[in-house]
Amino acid sequence: MEIGKVPVGGTQFLNGPKPVGFDVRFYADEEGRFSGTVTVDISKQGPPGHVHGGALATLLDEAMGGAAWYKGHRVLAVNLDISFKRAVPLDTEILITGEVVRVEGHKVFAAGKITLPDGTIAVEGKGVFVEAPQYVGNDNQNPFAKLRSES
């Protein structure tokens, strides 16, 4: 699976070592679209042998929100619309992607998906994020800013 070229940061919830974190790393391409691969283990199991839907939603939230942060928007999610199309087996490498679709004032609209190794889209998501610097601090606290500036 092809991923972008610029490594980006993220939250400890996702980047932390397993079993607490997902140990996923996202990369940004030239347009700021995020992508990364991860193999989810039994620590994130929902239905027997499959990844928990909440874990999949978390991955999409991070990819979409991370893409917004990477583009300089200090946002929080206010709405996530997640569509589960296929169950995701444990111990299978999946591709997670996220991108900013448009910006309207303080609202950032994003989309993302989780793809199985055969190219099947297992999960799709849309998100609305709002600029909220009063809650998330200044750009010095942006987990993606330092890596973005190094690329």
C-alpha cells in the first residue's frame, strides 16, 4: 500500500506503543492528505476475530483531524459520520487515509477511509471539525507543526 512521503506526529493515544496505543504512523503527501498503515491486534478486538468499531472510528478521526491540523487548523471534531461496510479482521494490515475536503469559515470538512489489503473499502467517514484554539493551545502545541516544518 502506498503512503505519503512526509512523516507527521499525532497523539499518544494513536502513536503510543501497543497495547494502549495503536502504534500507527501517518504520512502526508504534497497536498496534505494523510495515510498510514497499521495491523490491529487483539487488544482492540470487538466482535471475535475482528477490530472494534470504536477503534476503527478512532483511526478515522485521527486521520481526518490530523490532516486538518497538518494544514494549520487547530480543530476539534464536532461531528463524525462513520459507515461500516465490511468487518476488519484482526492482524490484517489496513490502510487509513484522511483529507481536508473544504473549509468554510471556522469549519473544516474532512473525509477518510479504511481499506483492506485487497482494495476493499471497509470503513468510510466524514467529519466536521471546528477551529478551537481556546481549547487546543497555540501552534507551538500542534503535534504536526514541527514535522511539517521539517519537510
